[in-house]
Amino acid sequence: MKRSILYKKKAKSINKDLKVLGVTILTSLNKKSLKEIGHTKSVEQLVLKQAGLIKQSGCDGIVCSAQEAKMVRKKYKRHEV
């Protein structure tokens, strides 16, 4: 996480208007494909976990599918989705 904050600071020193966004999971992944790559959580659980990590990392916003946006906004009200 500290590394992502350092990258953000470096990027902002180059362009102060730059926004750093984090991606939850790829929309092409479903429960079956997540299981195949070793995840035991549901899509929803993984999206919320990733959103939490994105928030902690200091990113300016979260990128997720429209289907997941409502759930993420409900949990992370002050973060741009």
C-alpha cells in the first residue's frame, strides 16, 4: 500500500490534475472463473474486499461494473465510483 501512495505522489508531481483509480475485478470474471484461479470468495465479496484495499491505498476512485457500483457506493459513500 505504501508503494501505491508513493506512485500517486510521484504522478501528481508530474500532473496535479491526474486521478489514480483502482479496479475491483474484471467484468469477464464470474464465480466459476474466480474459483478456477483460486479465489474462494463470491464475486460480491471480492469486489468489496478490493474496493476496501483501493480506498486504503489512497486512490482517487474505484472502477467497477455498473452492477457492482450500487453495492460499492453503499459501503464507501465518500469515494468516487
